[in-house]
Amino acid sequence: MHRRTLLAVSLLLAAGTAMAQGYPNRIIKLQVPFAPGGTTDIIARTISDALGKALGQTVVVENKAGGGGIIGAAETAKAAPDGYSLGMATVSTTAANPAINPRTPYNPLTDFTPIINIAATPNVIAVHPSFPAKDYKGFIAELKKNPGKYSYSSSGTGGIGHLQTELFKNLSGTFITHIPYRGAGPALNDTVAGQVPMTFDNLPSALPFIQSNRLVAIVVAAPQRLSQLPNVPTFKEVGLEPVNRMAYYGIYGPKGMPKDIVDKINAGVRKALEDPAVKKRIEETGSIIVANTPEQFAAQIKAEFEVYKKVVESAKLKLD
């Protein structure tokens, strides 16, 4: 029996190695769990062509929005672990949503194979130009003077924008009504159109609207002030350090992916990030390229999930 077991293990290892050596031999799907136009979509589309060239196969980006990223993430978790169905891993899908939503249909720590964290990005609260205040001091004063008068848009219920705004509300003693969308793209569009007065979004998708004066940045979640927004304070500066957390954008697959394939995708992303055009496009958004190992990314996901679990418990946050 022992000899048979060893033989079976050897055959499985050999099959996995053979699979990796032939990988990839068909189109790879990279799923974005949000609607087009948001930061996750921007990062995915920026990396996909260069990753395809590095792997010698086409990488197609597909959007599967809904549930604050849960629907798309759940589909990635259920896919075959052969490296042809990958997903964009975000703080919303791997930490914030699972921390606040007991009905999340996957375990972020055991149902995926982390591959690489592509980039870390700041987050920003931005308001429509018609909002009465244009800086943080005036913003807080206006919210406290009119509790319940204003609403904010986010990429979806349970997402990072939702959870961080709820934490902001709890710590600042303000009340704003949550308007969830099926991704940052639609949320931004309605905020820019003036249908919602403010949004909490990742900087890459919001920055073009801020730079074109269609949105006004109020406060950012970043290690220090950003060169793109030198006059905008960080949450730490205004005394709300727990909100001062950046987002990550990585790639993962279903659990059980062969290590050789994981390593090949990781190397492919690293090579893609060496392309000056790709690097420039990502850094122009205010993002910081990370490009770490699968093990390091797994540790980041675990740490972030634990942080948001504590945030939910201590602030007694619940879904709308």
C-alpha cells in the first residue's frame, strides 16, 4: 500500500509538471469582479496585453459585476485550477466583504491560490463641485451640520469603499447614506453627474475626474501626501489613522493550482511590469508597483482580512 501511495504521488507530480510545461496552450481569462471603468478594471487591462506577451498566449479581461465583487470572486473560486481562469484579487473581495458579509460564499484564505500583488493604490473621498465645501475642514463641518442630508457612492455593499466610509463615519461622528453600485465605474459616473454628492473610491479611477475638476478631492488614504494631490491631507493627518489603508490589486486563481503554473504566471506578471509603458501607466494613477511572491501576497491577504474583521467587530458594522 505504501509503495502504491508513493507511485500515485509520483504520477500526480509528474502530471502537474507536464501540465505546467505545456502551459499555456489556450486563451487565459482574467476576471474583474466589478463593472468596467473602476481601478480593478484599469489595472487588469493595463497588465493583460503585456502578460499575454510574456506567457505567449492571449489574456482576455472579462467583467463579472455584482455583490461588491462577491459574484465574480465566487466564480473564480469555483473554476478549474488549471491556470486558465484567473481573477483580480482586491481588498473588497478578499478582506472587506468577507469580513462584514457572513453570506460570502467563499473563504478568502482557503478557496484561492494567491499569485501576485500587482500594485497598491491610495483611496480618496471626493465630492461633486457643487458640494458646499472644498476642503476637509469645511467638509466635516458641513456633514456635522446636516446629518443624513448627504449620500455617498461606492463600488458595492461590503466593498472597501463602503467599509472604509462606514469606519470614517464611525470615527468622525458623521452620518452619510450609502448608495452601492455594481463597481466603481458606475459609482463614479453618477457622482460626476451630480446624482450623488460624494464617493469613496480608489485613486486611479477617480484621479482623471479630479484632475479635470469634475470632482474635488477631500482626503486620501496613503502613507503620505501624494505628488498628484499635494494640497489634500491624508486620513492620518486629520486624526483618522485607522481609515488610512491603501488598496491592493493582485491576481489569484482557484485553490489547488500547481506551483509550477503559479510561478510561471508570477514571472509573467513581473516581466509585464518591466515594460516601461505598463509601469508608467500604473504609476501615473498614483499606484505603487508591488510585484511580490505568491507567499508574500498570501500573507498580505490574511493580514488585511484580519484587520477588517477587527474593524467590523470594534465598530459593530453591519450590512445595509
